[in-house]
Amino acid sequence: MEPQTSQTITVTVNGETYEREVEARRLLIHFIRDDLDLTGSHVGCDTGNCGACSVIYNGQLVKSCMLLAVQADGARIETVEGLAPEDGKLHALQQSFSDHHALQCGYCTPGMLMSAKALLDANPSASEEEIRKGLQGNICRCTGYWNIIDAVKAVAR
Amino acid sequence: MLLREVEYVRPSSLDEALRLLAADDGARPLAGGQTLLNVMKARAAAPDVLVDLNAIEELKGIDLAPNGTLTIGAMTTYTELLEAAETKARPILGEVAATIADVQVRNRGTIGGNVCSNDPTNHLPPLMVALGAEMVIAGADAERTVKAEDFFLGVYLTAAGPGEVLTKIRIPAGRSDGFAAVTIGADGTCIVNAAASLNGEARVAIGCVAAVPVLIRPGGRDADAVRDAVRGADLDPPSDVHASGEYRRHLAEVVAARAIEQASARS
Amino acid sequence: MRLEGEKTFDAPRDTVWRVLNSPEAMAKTMPGVESFDIQDEQHWTANVKIPLGLGGLKVKIRMEKTDEREPEFATLNARGEGVGAIMNMSTAFELSENGPGSTSMKWTADVSIAGPVGSMGQRVLQPIVNQQVGNVLASLEQQVEAAK
Amino acid sequence: MTETLSPAQPLVVEEGEEQRGFAGTNVPRKEDKRLVQGQGVYFDDVKRHGMGYAHFVRSPYAHANITSIDVSKAEALEGVYGTLIGEEVAALTDPFFQLATPPGAHIKDYALAVGKVRHVGEPVAIVVAATRELARDAADLVEVDYEPLGAVTDARRALDPETPVLHEEAGSNLSWEGVYEWGDVEGAFAEADHVVKISELHFDRFNSTPLECDGAVVEYNRGTGQWTIHTNNQFPGFAAIMMGPAMRTGLDKLRFVTQDIGGGFGNKITSHPQLVACCLLARKLHRPINWTEWRTEFHLTMSHGNERWFLDTEVAVKADGTLLGFRTKALDDAGAFLRYEPLGGVIWAQVTPGCYRWRNVRLDFTQVVTNKAPCSPNRGYSRMQHLWFTERMIDIVAHELGLDPVEVRKKNYVKAEEMPYTTPNGCVYDSGDYARMLDVALELIGYEGLAERRADAESRGKLFGFGIGSTLDSGTNNFGQSRLINPELQFSGNNEVATVKLDIFGEIVVTLGTTPQGQSHETTAAIVVADILGVTPDDVNVRAGHDTYWNSHAGFSGTYASQFAVTGLGAVKGAAEKLAGEIKKLGSVILGCPESELELADGFVRMKANAEAALPLMACGAIINANNAGLPEDLDVTLNARYVYRPPFELPDVERKYGNLTLTYAAQVHAALVEVDPETGVYEIVQYAAIDDCGKRIHPQIVEGQVMGATAHALGAATHETFTYDAEGNLLTPNFYDYHVPHAMDMPPLKTGYIESPSPFTALGTKGMGEGGGAGIHAVCAALQDALAPRGRPVVYDSCNPYHRVWELLQDPEASRRRVEVISK
């Protein structure tokens, strides 16, 4: 294997497999948004701080702006688009976010939901303290987080 | 967000990685990428080739020897560090790892990447120095071991030079450790931090005050002795928007004393 | 960002002065110099790659001597341009004789960096600049030693 | 963890109205279903065939002449579609219209720098390429030669003779100045028992940093000469009047389309220069242009909140704590250009006395330009700075004179029975009861138990402080106030538009003129329409966002200045009532009875006396739209109602600078408890209470969400958020590394409460709300001052107090105390 400036990768996103040629320098978030046209995940900063691009990558929560798309060759990725179990039915977290008014502009919401999901997948009975820590990597500028924390708490057992 | 053109390769063995790194003096190892990719987004660094270490099994894993020495693969993530049973032998490791950045970064960021990037605000460089860790570096021809206090050479600069890879970190047995920091917001970026260890001699390493962690060996273990020793180190910390040099110098004393206090409470 | 310091050389003032005023000698003190070009007594240009561990930063540095009072005082402006980053530095050197064969040099440097490197934050930059200045001074000593 | 206190006895100005319908209930938000599934459409989600990505080349210098720009290498790179530089902009457009009188009026502001740059990050050129990465690569190849000039970053030095001048055509760095004086200021100071002097207070530069940065996808239709601008600009009405004349085009050529916007907070009002550049590129390159601003670019260039100094302040106080008046010199730092300025020079006057009854005020307002990013509205625009100043005066007076901050407030608050209250400058506070709000705040924060909490904190080695921030959120501008800064301006009043129509199959469709960024306009509009048409909010389809082609906008359309609940919903109500009237008119023809005997309920127009005699709305829609033969010739029914809401405003008196500048006054009283580590200056907000009164609440949960959001912004601004520049004009906090916004772990325990004082001036009793007046900044400053008092009584003089500043106050309290002097008779 020799270094290359672009390569063809195979990625499974929300259960669907995509094969695309991609430049080595392209960040995973741009691959997801621009190449796969899955625009639910967002970009809110350029320094890896905001978490709006958070996705679940091989079972782990990551910021997709701090991974190269080529690194994801062979990976399994979950994004907000895959969260609802079926058309017309929301995931418990999605419903709870709405019930608790845990979103306003909705821009941070996809990343926030993925962080909440990753947290509860690993720790279904997360405490308030654990929820706060679990969401620390996601910036929200609308809600002040209180309603988000309440929304996740309501889903935690 | 937009990197300069770069070549990428993901070797599956250390030998292969070393070969690729040696083949191009613009090649750099890519560990967790949680610092490097951000610096590349700003185009403040632009390696020609990224040699991704993520597929190299021999760089992962944590081993606890019968004598209590921990050997931690450089590609061990913070999350693995704080969750692994072995690291409970040196509890400070998990405790500090748990306060680095956020879940997402802890899932990707690695102990090797943290020490090799040696951003002055990083947690692990002072911790490694205080714990008396040893850094194992592999080069094209040989492997060598460097003490943590000799490993850090500058910002983004360590003894693991071009063509080399930090492969593992060895940490001796011990429990009497402490870590204290003043951060921007809860668990935010460190303004000043300090790690202390009282296993044998008293060692305090202070971060964020110079290009490399500043190791101090205070004469005593009480707060005054530690503060005296920090004062004696004639620190000349940087000023920035979060702290003047003078404030950092003051905080260095405070966090050093607090880290020692925590360590003492565990001895 | 203002840096200042004082350094003592075990060499006569004339020697130190000569080194400070020799573009060739000065070039050898700079970190990661890849090429060097002298336009005239007052102007020279260097292409350097500042060795950041994550990958070097290529900068073209233009130097201009703006003032001198032989053999005790000189000021120098340096302007570095890399990709999107601009560094400006104005330095002043003052040499005084400490006695035979010993010279002390008081120096100041005002450094400003603009562009993406500047935006990395001073907590990162200041130690880098400090360290590079330290390297320059150390190699200056070697150059003075070599010139004796 | 959040706890809401409902008032035991809600204060209702107009009693006796029975709750009917959906107003006042928390119906599910209509926006949520798409947003939680990642199905929102933000501008960058819009893709077009052949679209080029724009990347801006920006100035690394704070102040420099541009000696040359060479784009040839960039244009030669494969995949690059083209470039734009200032020279072309200067040829193709005129400078943007300036709101200021001279000297500010002389400032020339273009879409790209022309000849000179005036702040770090100022756009100098643009490169468009096939991918984002390529555009960035090519931008690096643009060669710009600069001749650096000295920079000014401290407003206090801006007018010194030796300071470099940014805009030579303006003559100096002065952009606008004006003197405001009301009442008998000399008399007040003559009557005062104490005069408290404060030499310098500083309101720091920050903004609310919406998570989505600015941007647009711009298309040009060569056949019609029209541009379609998919953007997140939050005030298209303003953008249009700025862009049209500059681009030498009629406003019909500019179509703005927004759907979902990732937060705005005022920061997205002034993206018109970049939008003009994108329009020029779309035309020049014959292709759609995507402009996505990156976070660092946003921090370097967009919409900083006005930084303001208050110099030589004097407060006249009676021995019993009665506040008589104040005088001060406000020095406003507008940054490098006047994009929305100098409106900040008058907007503050909406809240001249704050919550207090003092009648004698003099404020000399001076605004200067500096080599920093241009200022533009930021949540609480210009009032927040003044309200912070007002609250600082109250607490400094209380501390210096040994008065209780609670008592001083209660003594001097405008009283409930004085409402509506006319301020010294002719503004009318519509309703409210600040003292009662303070009581609720004190109850929530546990005021009775403060001594114990203080003792407990001290036993742990902490300094303990309690602080109040009482503040106003004035809503619905009278644009006539612009004449107080420039009498020539032909703006006054305000307006907003909505349409409600009943379509063929009975669909109720609402369009708005506003550009919501999270304020839930779809939901609240649906509630208002549902209640009027006798349907449920689910039956009401509110179009998402804004589209110029809907024709449901007017000159002031947009989402800004706390006004939707008044103007937007006022328009919705007007349109829905108009439609209801038409439905009844049709019903009376079909059902053969007078309109007065009809009602709208359960999806029908029906006879009040006989619910069986009913016509479904669906049938109404079908008849008018598709089955209208035989209807009476004079039946004037379209079932497509458009209503323009116009608030009742008069022109202010320009000479006296007097008049009603805004329609409603929501109020906030916040209280904070802090614990400070005296060794480090590190502090924590350990308890927080936020009480809000925004009149009638259409959707309490949404109102509460706004209260929380405003609180979070204020707490961020009080603790860490600052745009700090070095002397060369470099921004030291250009991204989220160094610009620390609060995270989930940073938020204090919060209790919220409310009272409801319906506005007598608005259609629904609502008041605009959401900006929150910066109450948290005021409360945290007050709490810090209280906490630090045992250590030499330092004076908190800055709005932003990161740990290092607190430590400095602890180290050298005297330095801050030198700013204050008390002269007593």
C-alpha cells in the first residue's frame, strides 16, 4: 500500500452502503454532507469544538470533522437520518427533545441527538451529571442546555 | 475545514509505518487526529503524507506487569485509558483522561497523540513527566527509550523525530498522584495545570507555563515547600487572553500545591 | 508580543558586531533555513521552514537593516510571509563591552503574527517564538565563537 | 433541575377573559418533526447543478493600503471558475447607503475592500471553484501586497490627533455624536445629598455566535435579471434596501429565500456586503454560488456586539436612596464600518432610565470607528449595554453608600400603578410590576436563607456573592427613532405582513414575512390562526421561512428586535380575522342567514343557534376557488387574506429627542449566587433565578425557551465570551478554542418564574421578548462585586469577568476603587 491523494472507499451509513472515490484531504463531514447528500449533520465551527457534526462511527461517538473520509473506509456510520425507527415514528430521544422544547433553531440538534444516543446506548440510566458530561462536546447557542438535559433525563431509565 | 492536498496511507504494521515515514520527510504519523487535523484545517501545518496508525494492532493495548508497571500502547484512546481495568492500578490516569475535552475527542484521541503533539495546554505531558514515565520510540533502525522529562522538546515537538513513532509509554507502579488545573469553564482548556507524584521523590510537573512541562522537585511535601519550589523555578509563562504571565505564575503555585495535596492524601 | 533579554559573549565587541552584520552568519542562526539571498548590505531574504513538529511552516523572510551605530547599536526589521500567515518582527541590539574579550548584548524583539498561525492562540505561539529565539541566540553564540 | 414558579396570584391587567382555544397552551412545535430528523433545510443544504464554491481572501492586517492584487495564479488553477476583487466591485456597484449624518455619512463601504483594508479578516478578493477545498487552495494563490498602517483598537484613543484615520473621507475616526438631555440635570445634582462618580465602565465586545455561520446559495437568472438568494440573512427587508441601490438594481430583482436558519440573534442582519459579492459572482461566472462562512471568518468579521465605554459618570442620589438622575459620556466602538450603525447611538434610548423612576438624564454619545470587526445588532442590541450601565450604577451606588441593593431597587423602580409610564424621553412603558418580579426572584433564589448559604460557602473557604439584574426587553421598534441620529432619514413606524388563505381542499395556508431562526413562528402563528378559524394548529400549514415571491413582506419584514409576538402575530391575527370575515360572508350566502348569526368552530362555519346548519371550511375553499358560478356578483370574497400590521407610532420630536421609540417593554429580573475561590479568582454560579414578564404568553414553553437562551448568552458574556484584540488589531479569540461559549457542564442550576402583564397596546396582549436585556450579565457583575467586597471592596467595572480579571480585582482592589468617588453634602 502506497500513499495516495484519493481513493475509493466503501462506507455503510444508516444501513446503506456507499462506494465513492474521495480525496484524502476531504473530512468525513463534508463527505457525508456533500458527497452523500445527508445534510442532517452540520458544521458549526472549524476547530472541532462544536459537535454539530457528531455521528456514531463503528459504535463510537465521534466528531466527523476530525476524521478523514478515507479513514472511514469499511466503517459503519449512524447519522441523525437513521435515528427514527421507521417513517412517521420518532426515536424516543427525538420525541423527548420535541416534548421538552430541547431545540430551537435545530442546528445543533442532530449532533446533540447522536451524543445523547451514544450516551444512553452505553449507559441507559445516566444521571444528570453523566448527561451533562455526555453532552459536553456539543455546543447549543439557543437553549442554554437545560431543556436538552431534561429531555435526555426523561428517556434515561 | 479545508485541508491542503495530502497523501494518505494506512499501514497495518509498525514496520510498514516506519518505512512509509522514512520514505518522505514530509510524512507525519496520524494518530487520533484530534489535534493534527485541526491544525491542518487552519493550514498551520501541512504534512505531505499522513501515515495513519489506526490499523496497527501492536500500538494498542495496555499491559500491567506483576511489578505494577503499566505499558500503554501509544494508540490507546483516552476512553480506553479511563475504562481499562489495568489502568486502575494507577488511578490518576483514568481520572485525568476523563477530564480531557469531551466524549467525542476521548473516543478518538490517543495517549500517544496527546504527548506527541505537546500542545502546552495538554493534560498528559505534565502527567507523564510527574509519573516518571518512559517513552518508547521506534525508528527505522532501532528502538530507544526516553524519559518523559527529556521527551518534550517544544510545542508540537518531541524526541520522537521525523521518521520515528512513539510506540508505547511505560509507567512505573504507584498510587500517590495528584492532578490540578484551572480550566476555562468546567473541564475546559487548561489555563494552568500541574501533576504531582509522591512515589519515591516528590515530583511536580507544571503545564501551560512554557513550551514543555516544567518539572519541579520540591524539598518538602507541604504547600509552602511546593510553592517555594515553583517560585524558585523562575517561570516565564506566556500571556494570552485567558491569563497574563503573572496570573499563570501565581496559578502555577496554586495548582502545584493542590496537586501535591491530592497526592499526599493518597499516600 | 515583546521579547527581551541580555546575552553575554566571550568575544570582543567588534567580533560580535561583525557576526550580527553578516547576512551569511545570521542566516546560519535561523531555524530551518532552506535558501538565502543577499540583495545588498541592508536587505536580504531567507526561505525557512519553521520546524513545527506537526509539519513545518514554510515562511519567506525579508530582512531589512533599518538603523545602525557601529559598533554598538543596530535595528532590524523582518517580515515573514507564508501561506496566509504574516510575521513582523522588529529587533534592536545594543552591544557593550564588559571588559576585554567580553561583550554583552541587550536585545528586544517585537513580534506580531497575523493569519491562521496567529489564530492558533498565543498560548501556542508564544512558547514557539520564545523557543525559536532561544535557538537563534544559541547559534549566534556558535557563530561568534567561529568568528573569533 | 429547572424549576418553574408560577405566580400565586398572576398579575392580570385586564381580568375576566376566559381561556378558550390554544393560546397559552404548549402545543407541540410544528418545526420539530423535521428538525429532529435532520430534515431541516439550511442554506448550505441547497444544492444546485454546476454550483461553484466561494472562498474569501481576507486581510491579515488590521489597517493597510492594498498596493496590488494578482489573481492570475489562482485563476490558472484547474477547477477554478473565477475571481472577484475590490476594483471590479467598485466599478460595478456604488458604496452602501450610510445611515449616519456626516462625518459617518462620508464613509465608503463596498462588498470587498477597495484600496485599503481596515480590519483583520476584511474580504479582499473571492475565488470560486468546483469544490470547497479547491477554492481554498486557490485563495492561497491570490497575491496581495499590502502597505501596513498603524492601527487603532482602543476607542479611547480613536480621536487622538496622532491616531491613524480609518476613513480619510470622514476626516477623523468620529462616526457620529449626539447629546441627549432630559429633565433638569443641573437641578438634580443641586438637590442631591450624594454624588457618586464613576470614572470608567466598560461593556465588552462579544456576540451570541449562532452555531450556523453566515452564507448563501445565490442563483442568477440571465433572462429575467433576477437573483435568487437562498440565505440565512435574518432581515431581508434591510438587506434589500442596502443591496438594491448599491447594485443599481430594482428590489424586484432580489428574491430572498430562507427556510431553516441556525440561530441569528441579530448577528445575521448585516451580511449584505457578502451577498452583493455573491450576486456579482453568480452573474459574472454564469453559475450558482455557494458561500459558506467558516467559524473563524465569522469571528473575524461579522456583527460584533457594540463595545461601549461609560466615562465620567455621575449619579445624583438623595440621602434616603432616592435616585434623582445621572450624566455620563458614552463612547461606542463601532468597529471598522457602519453596517447598521450608528443606530446603536439611539436604540439605547428606548430604555433610558432602565427600570427606574429617575427623571433627569444627560448622555453625551460619541461613536468612533476602530480597526476591529464591524459591529451590528446582537441580542439586546444597544439597550443591553445601557441597561448594564444602569444596573452597575445602582449597585455601585448601593455599595458605596451602604444601601441594600434590594431596597434601592424597590424604592426606585417604576411602580405597577404608574403604568403606562412615560419615561423622561417620551417612551411609554406599557405595563409591568418590577417590584413584584423582584419578590418572585428573591423567593426562587432563597433570599431568606442567604446568610446560611454565605456562612456555608465561607466555611469552605469561598467568597459568596448575591446579585440582581433587573432589565428590560423593549420590542417593536419605531423606526422614526432613526431620525434622532439623522433627521434626513425617511423611515418611521414599523410593519409586518402575513397572509392566510383557504385553499381548494380546505387547506389553511399561512405565509409570514419573518425569517425565524428558532423562535417557533410556525407554531405560534398556527395557534393564533387556529383560535380564530375554529380549527386546531395541526390544521394550519405555516410555510417555513421567508420567500420574497410570496409577497407577504413589507419594508421592515424580518426577525429582529423582539417583535414577532407583536408585529408578526399582529399581522397573522389581522389576516386570519379578515379570512374569518370572508368565510362568514360566504357562509351567510350559502346558509342564508346574517353573518352575525354565524361562528367558526370545529372546522365549520355554522349557525350559533343550530350547529347542524354548517358548511365545512373545505366546501368554502372549493366554492370560491373552483366552483363559483352563481355566486352573487358583489360577493367580495377571495379567501386569500393579506394583512399588514402597523403599530400605532408617532414621529418622535427630533429637536428634543423625545417620543415613543418602541411599543412594548417585557421585563426580566434575574438573581445569581456565586462562589469565588479567593486564591485563584475562579468562580462558579451556584444558583440562578430568571423571572420574566412578557405579557400574554401564546406558548409558555417557547417563551421559557427564549428566557433560558437569553440567560445562557448573558452568562457566557459575563464569564468568558470576549472578542479581545491585541494592539496590532489581531483578534485573540477567533474561534471556539479561545472564545469559550458555555457547555452543558457550565450551566448553573436554574429556576424560572414569570408574571403576566398583558400589553395594553398590542393586538394579543403580547410583548416582544427573547432578547432578555442581558440580565445575566448585570446579575453576575453584581454578585461578583458582593462576593469580593470583604477583600477591599473592589469595583466590578467590566461586563466580562473571566477568572483573571477577578483575580486582578482581588490582588489590587484599590486600582478599581480609584474609579469611584463619593461626594456627600
